[in-house]
Amino acid sequence: MIYLRNAHDRGHANHGWLDSWHTFSFANYYDANFMGFSALRVINDDVIDAGQGFGTHPHKDMEILTYVLEGVVEHQDSMGNKEQVPAGEFQIMSAGTGVRHSEYNPSDSERLHLYQIWIMPEKNGISPRYEQRRFDAAQGKQLVLSPNARDGSLKVNQDMELYRWALAKDEQSIHQIAADRRVWVQVVKGEVTINGTNASTADGLAIWDEQAISVHANSNSEILLFDLPPV
């Protein structure tokens, strides 16, 4: 089964300095049919004006992933981390027992475009932690998140994997799905056909009860593929 979450059907909030599209219910956007998918709780597509950002605020018991598409994020947290995360890099913060952080666009002229993704942890009360890394191969499927940080991936406290998959125009490939697993595909850019369903930039696809997905790139494309537990 494949369900297409069209980009224009998402929740939308424009705060002036922040233009945000919500795949799942978030803040003032509520849809009982879109409360999350498996361990995914939030996928926000955010554009932040120059010199603006999220002020210091708390989180607890959540894995918070940021993927920077344009610009630079300046991150600061209560663990003592103060880092800049440029376009092409991922950062993950395990909020665990509690952490405070801010995410800011330090540029005085350029916008910041990012995906903010929240993943529910496998258990609560873990120690907070922070990591960032670049995954920017021109083509192919790269492992970004895994529970055991294998193959140079970032560690996530959940039974899931995340791949960044770059495809050249007309490339076709297969991704096998283990029994009872669920898959979410987020189209970062381009146009793809997945098991006969067409999707383009910012669309999402919820996939379950499938043994594999066939991905065909109709243009140079990039997708995020989340391999997730059944519940």
C-alpha cells in the first residue's frame, strides 16, 4: 500500500520570519489522520529569514534531526555545544532527560531552508547527546541514521534507518523491505516514480505491506527513505 502525501495538502504556517509546512500535526495545525507515521512524529519543511531563528526552548524524550538544504544553521544547546551546520549536513540531538537549544540563521542576507524531523525514541530517559555529519555523495544511497551508528552513520535511539538517496535522471533501483516494516519517503528535490506513484519535490509517501519499492528518477532527484518499525 502506498499513500501520497501531496506537498500542497500539508499544514501551513507563515509567521513572517518563518514559513513552515507540516507533514504531520504540529503546533496549531491538527489533523487526526496525520499524527505521525510509525516512529516519525514531525517532518517540517522550514524556510527562515536572514537573522532570524528559534530562540532557546526545551525538549525532552525526542530524537530531533535537522537536514540543512540551503544556508547555515547556528546551533547552541545546554550541553555546551555551539556549532554551525551548513547546507548538506545533518545534525541529530537526543533530547532524552531534557535539553534546551536554539537554532538560528546567522546570515544577514541569505535565507535558511531545512527539514526539521522528530523521531520518537525507543525508550525515554536517555542521556542527551548531539552529533552532526555531512552525507553528500553525488549519487547513490547513503545510510544517515541507524541504531548502532554503523557504516559512519549517525546514531538514533530507535529501531529505524534513514537513507539519503541521490538519483540521476532515468536511474532506476530497488529497495527491499523486511517483513512488517514501514517506509516513509520524503522527496527532497526532483521527480520520482515509486511503485507506479509519481511524486515531486516536498511530497511524501507512506508505504506499508510492500515487499519492495521500485524507484525511478524522472529527473535528477534526491529522496530521504525512512525504514521504520511497524508501530
